[in-house]
Amino acid sequence: MTLLMCTIATVAQEKIVNPDISYSSKVRMCTIAAINVSGVDDYEDYMLTSISGLSVGQEISLPGTEITDAVKRYWKHGLFSDVKIAADSIVADSVYLHIYLKTRPRVSTINYYGVSKKGERTDLEQKLGLLKGSQITPNMIARAKLLAQNYFEGKGFKNAEVNIRQRDDVAEKNHVILDVEVDKKEKIKVKHIFIEGNKELSAKKIHGGMFSKGALQNINEVNKINNIFKKKKFTPERLEEDKQNLLKLYNELGYRDALVLWDSVAPYDDKHVDVYLRVHEGQKYYIRNITWAGNTVYSTDMLARMLTMKKGDVYNRTLLNKRLKDDEDAVGNAYWDHGYLFYDLNPVEINVVGDSIDLEMRIREGPQAHISHVRINGNTRLYEKVVRRELRVKPGDLFSKTSLQRSAREIGSMGHFNEEKLEPEIRPNGEDGTVDITWNLEQKSNDQVEFSLGWGQTGVIGRIGLKLNNFSMANLFRRDKEHRGILPIGDGETMSLGAQTNGTYYQSYNLSYSTAWFGGKRPIQFSVGVFYSKQTDVNSNYYNSSWYNNYNYYAGGYGYYNNYSSYENYYDPDKYVQLLGGSIGWGKRLRWPDDYFTLMANVSYTRYMLKNWNYFLVSNGNCNNLNFGLTLSRTSTDNQMFPRTGSTFEFSVTATPPWSVFSNKDYEHLATDYNSSTFAAEQQEKYRWIEYHKWKFKSKTYTALSSAPKCFVIMTRAELGILGSYNSHNKSPFETFYMGGDGMSGYSSSYAEETIGLRGYENGSLTPYGNSGYAYDRFSVELRYPFMLGSTIIYGLGFAEAGNAWNDTAKFNPFDMKRSAGLGVRIFLPMVGLMGLDWAYGFDKVYGTKGGSNFHFILGQEF
């Protein structure tokens, strides 16, 4: 047997710990045996290793480009402030790598200094992109600083200094606090504007006057009286905008080749700059010939009449664009209103000879577009059918721009949606010649709740009111989980109820219901309302007590009289006036002369019950007022709460039956002797059934001074009223005009009169007791400007007003006016309604007393 013995020899492998790898040493190839990562706790090791591009088993050269590239990848990633890759050891041909990382700090707190306005701070937070919890890098700080400087420069602070300081947060490891320090300095304004090369356009036209706009609308020189109401702040954006405005003005005057050759801005001092402009005006051009091509729907002659520009006119590009696209009667609207949504018109200058230009209007009419789908988004309060019935654009109809605009107006006038954001989304489908329309609505609350307390002669006066503008009478009697809720809603009807009282002295209650779509299928208006009020007089002993108390106080009398009033009740149940009444109305939208017109008819009845009431012509008895009314009105305003365009007018006549014609009473000699023992009975007989005929006209117009949403608006108002009689000896003491002041009626105002406001004068000062108004007129002009638009609306106004009232209609004189002027503000809150405060100065005397300075509180919207 042969024994074979094997010897196994183990060769010890070479191991180098923490080798010193120098780029000057010899390159050796190694295989990565392991990769260890340290210094970062927030991420998994495999995620950090993957960034390097290195992996276990990979063959690398030491020293070599693989390690260098891995370090670059970490730096490029931007999350680390320190990167180091070392070899823990090399065993034979294997290397054990160690990656040392240090993450950039995170932001724990951001402080803003020198930014006092909340809006500015909010803007900065959005623009700078600095967020709490995010990592911060030097590039991010530099970028944020640049963005902040640009932001304040755009605000007119050209010299603003911004510094972003970074400091360690001792409370959190690897976190820093950022301090954004802003020194805005002074706003930069324009000291001088120097313009060269303007020969045909005068400096006055360029700069404008005090109340007229020039080409330079955004930058104007300081310390000049003509610019007192104009913008004077300088920003580069404003300069660029005004350069375009200058060229636009030149183009309007026919200078189509006008150019701004160069511009320059030089510092004048720390607060001002000088602006230099050099213009090239070029030649003035005129229209020679206008030809049309591609038109088949409308004849060339008809299009020429629509354009209104002809041979010999100045070549005004701005006017040309308006007549082609922008104006209400523009050429484009004629096509768009008849379904030609894909229509396009391109005016081409085909020939220029000297100062004359030939234009060719190239038209591509395209097919007529029908409406495919109409979608409504954002509505959850009303039934969708309530919104759709207001639309003038429906599936299957030809597209019409006018109908689209009218639909937007009708939706806005409902009062349930934000009128400032009614922009329909139009999506043409060129393949099948249709168009989809989407209404993205923003709801707003328009129900109103009123609760108020006041103090009068007889104590606390309380009022509570509720007005529901989305009421549903049908849902009172059916269950609808979607729209019922606590109160029945969904049909856009109006239910109003109110109560006002101060206990036993005064009480008033009212309830009304109205709908603009009675039956839900046609725009038929229906309204019904009832009311009751009672007002009592103060016991005469109360006045006697007050007189004795005052006399006793000044004369040093005995305390008996001081306590006299405690034995007497202020309330006197034997002196009162009560009103009980109701009304019912019916109306419809007309189609002629246009469908902005409505006709309303109503019947109302009021019963006056008086007992020992010494504040009116009739002191005792019952009076009845049964009247019939017709009202023709037209409303074409573009916005319910802040109209910019359109108008409203209303003509109404209200009449009672001519009771005196049916009776054989001698009204000339009835109730004429106050001292007669039968005077009270004769009064009751004379005014048992009230008779009159009342004529009123009211109108308002609105004109926007620019096309911007926030712009000045001029409102003009004209109104007049006449209360006539069938019998000259039987003039009605009821339904007269109570004129002067704020135009608001309350329980202390006359219950038998219509209140007419005239700011600058005391309430009712033009029609004092014994001089009731049987005719009046009023004219106003207001300049309005909105400060806030949306669900909440705030606007200011300046106004001039004039009007008067007459006791005898034969003395009516529209040129005999009581004048006033003033300033005011209006605030509309969804749950409260419209409120306002006016200051007015009355220039004329009324019954010997000058109107003078007066403040007026306004509640509710006046026609």
C-alpha cells in the first residue's frame, strides 16, 4: 500500500489599512469589496451609495477617474456641504471604500426685517422659494437675494438693499436661521423726462394735462401740478409700457414707422431719476384704397359700412383693430354672432405709395359652428335647471358672441355667483365644426341676516330681518336631501321677513315672497307681501313730568317732582296709528323693443287706523288705500353691485279708483272748518277711501372711463315724480314725497309718504310738516372707483346732486334746484348687504336755513 501525503500551504494575503493613495504613485487595479457611508442619518445607505455611481464588484483604478467622478456627482446633487471618499483598507486586489458626507443645513426659521406690510411679506415668501425644513445652498441664497431686489425694484424701490444672513440654530442640530433684512430706501420717482425728435407730437400730447391722459401714463414728472393725480413712480417695466404707449399714439395719428431709437435712465439724486428718450417719427400715412377678399356671407359694400373707415382717412392702426375686432359693432362681431367662430380677418398692406397705403382685408370665413356641449361647474347651491334657464347659449344653437355675453350678464344678475370671475371657457372643435362652452362658476353667499339695536325716545329699538335669495317654495312640501337642509333652497326665489319693535310703543312686521320664474318654465315674475305696524304716542303726563323736573331742578324745588315720572306710564294706548296691508304683483319679460324690458302690474291695499293721532292731517278714523300699478322698466347693466356699462330706467304709474266721481259729496266744503264740531266726522268721510294718481320716472346710466376691471365709472341719475288728484278739492294726504337727507325710511319717518334722498340737507327738510311734496325732481352725477371687487365690494365716490320738491304741482320748476356735492364710500358684504357713508355740503337755503355740512348713513341699494 502506497501512502500519498499532500501538503496544503496557506499564503498570507497582503492587507494595507488606511492606505495613502497619491496621484503621483503607480496606478493599481482593484475590485470594490464593500462601500461604507457615514455622516448622514436622514437617508438610507443604499440611496446615498447609488448617487456615487460606484457599486460592489466594480473594478476601479487607484488613483483614477472613478473616484473623482463619484465626488463630482455628490457635489452636483447639491445636498452636501462636504464630500470625501477614502479607502479603509486594501486586501490583495480588493478595496474597502468609505464615503464621508456632510449634508447642507436645513432651514428652521425665516425672519423678515424691514417688511412691514403683510401683502409684501406674503409676496416675498412666494417669490423667494425659501421654505422651512428645506436644505439651503449658497446658490439658493444668492438667487433669493436677486429675486427680492427685483421685486422691490418693480415696486419702485430701485435702491433697495437686501441681505440674507445665515446663522446656526442652537436648538436644532444641522439647522440654520435665515434673516432676510430689507432696507427699501425711498421710492424712485421721475424728476425730468427729456424727449428728442418729436416734431409732430407736442409735449402736451405726450405728457397730457391734469385730467387728460397723454402717451406717458405710467411715468410722470414730480412737482408739476398737471401730474398731481398721475403716477410718478419709476420702474423699468413702466418705462417699457410707456414706450409702447408712445408708439401707439404715433400709430393712431398715422405715423406707422415711428420708433423709439434709444432710451436712457440717469440718477438725479437718491430719490429721483431722469429719463431720456429719442424718437423717430417718420412719415404720416393715409388710407388710399380698401379692398376685401374672401367674403361671401356679407357683401363688400356692407363690410365697408361696418368698417366706417374710408379713402383719405388717417391710417390709424388702433382704430382699425377696434373696428375689426373690439367694438360692439365691429366687423368680427357680425360674423361671430352668426356662428362663424372660425372666421379670421387679416388686414394686409399691399401697396405703399408716398404717404398713401392700400389695404386688403383678407377674410377666411370658415363653417358655421354649432354648440355641442354646455357644461356648468362650481354650482352646488342651485338646481342646475335654475342656472341653465338663464343661458342664451344652448346645445344645438349657432354660436353667438352676443348671446354668450348676455348669458354671462344673466348669470351674474342672479346674485349667486362672483360676477368678476364669469369668464366662459370656449373650446372650438375644428374637426366637426362645433364648440363646447364651459361655465366655471364661483359661488358666493347672498342671503342676508340683519340684527340691530338702537336707542330712541321710548327706549331700545330692536330689528331683526332675514332675506333668503335662494328659497324654494316647492321644497316646503317635498323632501329633497340635496337642497333642503334646514331651510328649503335651490330655486333662486326670494323670501324676506322682518320685525322691528321697542316693546309696546312701536311694532312692525313684514313678510314677502317673489320669484322671477313663476311656474319654473317662463320668465314670469310673481310677488306677494303682507305687513303690519303699530305706533303709539307718549303719554302727555310724561312731557309734563319732564317740564316739572327741569323747572324743579333749576329752581331748587322739592324732590316730589323729581319722582313724579315714576308714577306715570309713558305708554298711551289711546293714541296710535296702525297700518295693515298687502300686495300682489305679476310681470313678464318683453320681447319688444328688446328683451331687456319688463312689464309689471300690481295691486296693493293699505288700511290706516288712527286714534287721537295729532301728527297727521287725519287724527281719527280709518282710511283705505286700494291702488293699481303698472311699471315698465329696462335694465341692461353689466354688473349687479358695481355696474360699469349699461343703464336702468323705470316708468311707473299708480292709481286708485276715482272714488269722488262715483259719489255726490261736496268736497269743496267738506272738512274745511277746523273749529266745527263735525270736523272729525267730515274728515273721516272725506278720506275714507283715498284717491290719487302717481307718476314716476327714474333712470341711471353707467359709463366706464377705461376697459380695465378697476376703472373710474361715471353714474348719472335723473328722476321725477308727480302726485295728482282727480278732484282739486280732494288732494290725497297719503303717498306724498318726503324729500331730503339719506333717503332711508324708518319707524320715525312718515308712514304715509315716500322717502326721497337729497344729500347735503337734513332728512325731510324740503318737505316739512304742512308742506308735503306733491312733485319732486332729482339729478345726480357720481364718479366711482372700486377699491375691492369680488364677494366683498368696496368703492369710493364723489358726487354732485340737485333737486327740489313742491307742495303744488302747478309750481313745478325743474330749474329751481337745491344743490349739493360731497364724497362717500360704499361697502357690500354678502351677509349684510350694501352699506355706505356720505359727507355732503348743501349750497342753498331751504325755508331760510342753509343745507351746510351733513353726514348720511346709507343702508341698502337705492334704485
